[in-house]
Amino acid sequence: MKLLSRLLRSTAATLALATATFAASAAVTTQLGFLVDASGSIGTANFNTMRSGYAAALAGLPTDGSIEVTVYTFATGTVQVVAPTVVTSGSLAGIVSAINAMAYTQGNTATDLGINAIAGAMTGSANYSANLRSIINLATDGVPNSQSAAVAAAAAAQKAGIDAMTAEAIGSVNIAGLKDMVFSPIAGPCSGCGVEVLTPNDPMSNAPWILRVNTFQDFPVAINAKVQAIVNRVPEPGALALTGLALGLLAVTRRRSA
């Protein structure tokens, strides 16, 4: 009986340690891509507000290694702000610092180039696999240089392996054009497939959506809500099962000891 009790305690301790290790070093499960409009119509003050909103939202990401972040700006061309980077306690400060240093480039609105660039970086990441949740978030206040080219870029991104693209429509942006561009595993990109929502939801299990943001001052709240809608998920089934088994064995050990 004593031998069995020692075995149960040892097994429970091992599983508890394995559970803690699993939680601390989770494999990447989600790729988040942020595509930021830096065209001339934004304006310096508004871009600074957007930049602060991104920095605050990304600063709240989990640091367990389950999230990979990529950030690009687009205007006449594109700029890589953050290469695909796994969010950990060691990398988060650097990600936020890069966001805070994000430059306002101005120019016109080559949305298609931005989509192509960020989708290529995400699918080209060493962490990419078809099993990941790969989601691009587009924030814009304007009309693309070419609507047809932007829709084609969105379709190419989906074909390449990106699961979803959502958008924040800031101010008087063309919602109808964005509805043709966004996509999710449910629908799109196709004519009018996107839906306008008041509250962000998980784009992996809902129709592709566009979040209307009335003013740039509202953007920090909107982008934080969008990020939280994606990352605040139920733990992976494997982690739950491991945790449950460890806690169960600990309970049995305590009852035997009593």
C-alpha cells in the first residue's frame, strides 16, 4: 500500500510538472497578422493614435508561445514592421518597441501589395502549418488603388493558406468594397460576403466581418477588442486533459494520505 501511495504521488507530481511545462512552452497555434494603412489620407495625428492602439493591444498578448505576430504597413509600397515573431516574455517588449517605432510613410493606398506582403510573410514563416489559425487584420480609412487587385490579393492569400481576414473600417471608408475582400472559413472572399458587426468575434467560426470604427479616437478600443476576441479562447484539449489527469491523481493521493 505504501508503495502504491508513493507511486501515485510520484506520477501526480510528474504530470503536474508536465502540465506546467506544457502551459509555459505551448506550440504556436495562432498567427496574427496586422496590416496597417499608412497612406496619406490617415494623417499624422491619426496614425499616431492607431500606433498607440496597436502597441497597447499587442502588449496584452499571452506570452506562452502560442501566438505568432506579424505587422506590416502599406501605402504606395509596404514596410515590414515586425517579422513573424513568436510572442514570449522575452520577445514581447521588442514587438511593442517595433510598433511604437512604426513609421507613417504616406502615399496612396496599395492595399493589394499589403495583403500580398503580409500573407507571404505569414505562410513563409518556419512556424506555419495548415493546422494553425492564420488571421490577417486590415485597418484602413480609404479605398484601394485598385479594388479588383485588392480582392484578387485576398483570394490569393486564402488560397496560399491564410484562414481569415477581417477589417476595421475607420471613418467614412467604403464598407461595400471591404465586404468583397474579407474572408473566413465560413465564406469569402466574394461579392458582399462580409458582414458589418458591432462587436468583434472569432473569425475562424463566424462569417467574415468588418468592424465599423467611427473615428480614429475609437480605434484603440476597437483593436484591443478584436485581439481579445481571438486570443481569449478555451485551452487546447490536450492541455485540459493533462491538467485534469494530474489534478485527479493529486486528489487520490491526498485521500490515501488522509
